Amino acid sequence: MNKIELEIISLTHSVTQSHSFVVILGEKEGKRRIPIVIGSGEAQAIAIALENIVPTRPLTHDLMRDMLFSFEVNIEEIIIHNLIDGIFYSTIICRHNNETYEFDSRTSDAVALSTRFKCPIYTYESILESAGVFIEDNEIIGEETEAQEEKTSVTIRQNPDDYSGLSTSELERLLHKALDEEDYEKAASIRDEMSKR
């Protein structure tokens, strides 16, 4: 079976499930998208990696990356290989001492690790046929899915707070406070405001 490479298109709040998020993966060479509902913890782990935020204390996926690096284990690829009753199943392919190892994983954890190891994410045509939706001109075409209620923009999160009126020193203070409190969503919003200046 030929593997099809995917990339992270967006990460948004789920409108159908409270306290959940949707990560949208898309074909690198096509217009099909796969919406995957994930928990807030995994969404936070993916978001801080995409935003290049360094937490004051390592999150679970950062700890795993550091441990694997220490033992010279590299994650080579992620494969989303099955879809059963709306649940995606993934395998993490690792290499150590020229040996290849495969580990069963929740797809949300696999994607969070892929952002840290910069490894590719793959799936198969059968998965894209059953779960994929077409995106054209920012509209979803085809079968109705829960993800059709989601925004498909590249924004990582909605930003309800307006930091535009604060000084740079106030923003820096708030950023440190947010990182100390492990509020990475707020930290990313503050960092975005600082980047605009």
C-alpha cells in the first residue's frame, strides 16, 4: 500500500464537543483533509511545539522526546493506519541501533511527537477515502462530517484577549506568568502580540 504524506493544516476548538479540539491534517500533494478530534492536553502539546514555545517545565511529550534522544532513539515516521468507529489508529516507527521498532499510539500523541521530532505523518488511501473531506477555496465539499462545523484556517487558536494596549515590559511580565502557570494558550497569544511589534 502506498503511503500518503500529511501535514498539520490547523488546530481549532471543536464546536461539537466541549473541551475538545480538532487537528486537521491535509495531504501534502492534494486537497483532502482529515479532521481528528483530540483532547485539550494534546492540543496544547501540539500548539506549543508549532509555536516554538519552551515551557518552564517539560510537558509529557517533551519528556518523552528528551528520554528518546538520551537513548539515541529517533522517531522516523507516524502512520495513521486504521479507522474504526470514528477512532483513528496510529503507529510510531522508531529506529535505534539500525533496528526498527513499531509502537501502537493514540493519533493525538503521535502527532504531538511528530511536531517535536520533525518526522513525517503518513496515511493510506483507504483512510482518506473514508474520513477525508475536500477543501477548495476554504469550503468543504462532499460528505457531511462533524469537522464541517470547524474553521479550516491556519490559525492555531482563537484569541479572546486583547493585549494590544499593553507595553512590551507588561507583555513580558504576563508571558513569564503564563509560562509559570503552564497556561500555554495564553502564552502563545501574548507571544503573538509581541511578534507583531
